[in-house]
Amino acid sequence: MLDRYCADNRQRYIGMEDLIRPNLDDWRSVWTRAAFAILSANASFKDTVAALGYATKRIGQADPEVLSVYRMVPAKARYLNVLSRDVSLLRRESESWHDYRMRLRHDVLGLGLAKASFCAALLYPTEANGACVDTHIQKVYLGHSGWRNISLRSYLSVEAKIRTLAVRHDVCTFIAQWMFWDATRGRIENHDIFPGSHKTDTEGPSWLA
């Protein structure tokens, strides 16, 4: 079923991937991707999008009480308010994908391994060679009924299976994971919710107005 879904939808996801590709020379474009990764931890997609809309208007001044309206824990306001606005969020030329996400995990408050992997993928959607092993992926490959902290060894083992899927369909690991997400959830999330992700709409999504 999953292979059929990937084969039927490969080109569609390649197109969606290109839409969310950020301008890495624009710190706001970079910041919003990292902020989304932080906000998405233990949160629904809808709430995360709404919280990002607020946070993007209040960069460095997020109020925990306002974020709570979007079902975000108070600590996320602190994480956003100290989130870097410089090149430290970007991958260094000498870094492997794994080393890069491990640095993000260490340096960026609010990012565990899964969300550090997600952050790297959002910043480099056409290249990222890593997967965010979340609840949906754990359920299929590990049989968990909900998300759990797993060892690095288990994480890499599951990720290797996603990477095998990516190779089989000639896409990067992030696209394979994205197709996996949508196939198992039964709906498509195009993630075109970032400023500038609408190539014909320089103002970005309506919630940024």
C-alpha cells in the first residue's frame, strides 16, 4: 500500500517540497522553519500553524499566555524568544546530516532528536537525509500506540527503513517520510504555511497579514 501511494504521488510531493523551500539568505525564512519545528512538538498541525502565525508577528516577544490559546506549553514561548536569528541554524559545509541535526538538538532549546531532524528537513526539504520518527512512524515500525522516547539505535534503525523507501522511489529521505506521514494519516498536508512559500503570492499566507 505504501509503495503504491509513493509511486502514485511522487511528483506531487516533489512539487510541494519545492514550495516550502526557504530562502536561506533570509533570516526570517530560516527562523520560521525552526520555530515551526519547536511548536510542532506534541501539538496538532492546525494548532502549530496558528501558533506560528502569532509567533511570526511577535519574534522575540512571544507571550506564553497567548501561546497557551493554541494549546502550547509555556516553555515554548521561552524557546522561541531565544531562538537564533543567524546562520547558526544552517548546516555547515563540513557537517553530515546526522551531525547537523545533533548540533541542532544540542544548541536549540525545544528540539529533541525527532524535531531537530524535522527542523533540518524544513530548512533543506530537497536534500535532507534524515527522518522525524514521530508517533505515526513509531506506530507502524515499532507498534507503539503513542509516541515514546526511544534510543538512538532504535531511532536510526527506523530511519534506515524510511531511507530505503526513499531510495526505492528516488526521492530524498524527507519526501519519503512526508509521503509516509500522509499515507498513514489518510490526508495530505502540503505545509505551504510559511512566508514566501506561495511563489505567486509574495505576501505569504493570510494569517501573516
